[in-house]
Amino acid sequence: MPESTTDTNRAMWRLMTAFRQSRSLGVAVELGIAERMVEPRTARELATECGVHERSLLRLLRLLVAMEVASEDASGRFQLTALGEELGGDRLGPLVLYFCSKHDWSSWMHFDHSIKTGERAFDYVHGMRNWEYYATHPDDAAIFDAAMRALTGPVSVAVAEKYDFSPLSKVADVGGGDGTMLMAILKRHQSVRGVLLDRPDVVKRARLRFEEARLIDRCDLVGGSFFEEVPPGADAYLMKSILHDWEDEEAVAILERCRHAAGDRGARLLVVERVMPERVGPDDIDALLSDLNMLVNPGGRERTVSEYSRLFEKARFKLEGTIPLDPQFAIFEGSSI
Ligand SMILES: C[S@@+](CC[C@H](N)C(=O)[O-])C[C@H]1O[C@@H](n2cnc3c(N)ncnc32)[C@H](O)[C@@H]1O
């Protein structure tokens, strides 16, 4: 916590110019600069390899050094630090590309619209909901898919490890995206079969990944809408980062479709989401930023445990408990009532 006026002034400078640092990371990843700095490289080498303006690049590289993302050695060669390695394609690089993508950046430019009206800035800017937009803009959909994969990958491994799927024969991932979560479960639990429901355009892309992973024989891929029908017959209905995309009324409607599909089989409900604390502190910035991102983009919200419990009850599920996955995510486990 800054103590003197000088400290508070400096801290505020960091906060108010933070978007310039984000954008600098975005440019470093977009132009392939970051990935080349796994090995030490001079600005000249990087400029030639990336086809960019050497003197301007040098200015960016010096900022990256000050941000402790890269280091510079005595002969002017730049290399990623341990922090900078997080920018890798198999780590947080795809999320940097999404946060700096023009379609996401432009909705955040109109964040004020959401605060003034409570409406989605995304629709205000793009003239349609994000899911329709992705169905018609494949390049941006690929950026979104890759970011979700980077976010969901580590959570999926934790879900597959921490939850005992072994007594279950069939698990349905409702709004399962490109299948990252379901594939992690199927790989770890050989006796489980999967069902993936998502929008038809998303399922088409997911199919290729299941084929590549040779898991297509153990998974049914269903293109449809979770507002219309959720496939019946599963022992567990799993949803990761779905309910937070929607306001309460729509979230309950999705849960009701799951409850209908669960029928009298006693199927479990497994909701994987961030946990919003009742009282927030500095450690909760990621959950709070995600909450505002839900307001700006899909039009939903992050929720506390008691808020999830109330949603579950409205759809005739009982929240049995939560299984923490890391400081941010948890499995909210429900049973049919
Ligand atoms: C935030 S993503 C989460 C994807 C995945 N569960 C994950 O965590 O990686 C939300 C998903 O909901 C899907 N979705 C949106 N509207 C839908 C609908 N009406 N029916 C089925 N899926 C939908 C989107 O296509 C997207 O894949």
C-alpha cells in the first residue's frame, strides 16, 4: 500500500498507464517478437526476422526490460525473463492476443456505455451479440477459441484430477467450446464417454480436435442451443464458464434445461466458475475484472457461492458443496431435487 504522496502518485501513474503496458505486450506477441526472444537476439536481428522498424522496436524492447519481461545483456541482446516466458503460445500468449485483439479492445473502449446503461458494450460496438459475431467472423473466433483453451487448459487438468469421474459412464459438457475440458476428462478416465454440446459452428471446430486427439469414438458432438435442449442420458452435466456469461434469468433457463435432461436419473451437476468473494480485497482483482468483462462482452456476471446456490435452487438442483481448484475457480457440485 503506497504511504507517501510520492508513492501514491507513482502508483496512480502505473494504474492509469497500465493499458500501454498491455498493448506493448500485445504488439510483442502479435509481431512474433516475444517468441523469438526465447534465445538472445539483438534488436537488429529481431527487426529483420519480424520485418519491423529497428529503432522503434528498440524502444519497445527497452520498455519490456523495464517491465521485467525481457533482459538485455552487455552486447545488446534481449532475452525473455521467466516472467516473459509466460507470453509463450502454450502459456498466456493466446490470452494476450485476445485481450489486445481489435474486437475485444474496442468493446472495452466503450466500457463507459456499459456503466451508463448496464448494456453490453460488445453489442453497442459490433451490432450483435458476441456469439453471433464469432459465428460470422472466423478469424476473431479463432483468437477467442485459443484464449479459452489457454484459460481452460490448466483448469481442466485440475477438474480431471480433483473430481472422481470414475463411477460415471457419461459426462455431458454443456457449452463445452472446443472440447478442452472434456478431452482432459476422457484422457484421464478411460471408462468415461463424453457428450459435447455447443453452437453448431463451434462444434465443427471441436470435431477436428477430437479427431486429432483420437477421442472422437468416445464422444458425441451435438450442435445446438442449451436454451432449447440439453442431451439426456448423462450421469453428470458439466458447465465451465457458461453461467457467468448470462444474467440470472438466462442462467436459470440453462440450468432448467440441464435439470430436464437429468430427469430422474440422479445425474450430478458440475459447474466450474470463478468464485466471487462476499467481500473483496486486492487478491480479487482477476475475479472483479472478469466480472466487468462479463458485463462488457457476453452480458453476464461472476457470482458468490450463495448466488450460485440460489440459481441452483430455482432450477431444482441443490448445491452440495464446492471443490476449490485454485484461488479463482471452483467446482460447484449439485444434485437433482
Ligand atoms: C466462455 S465459452 C466457454 C467454453 C468452454 N466451456 C470453456 O470453458 O473452455 C462459452 C461457450 O458457450 C457457447 N454458447 C453460447 N451460446 C450457446 C448456446 N445457446 N448453446 C450452446 N452453447 C452456447 C459458446 O459457443 C462458447 O463455446
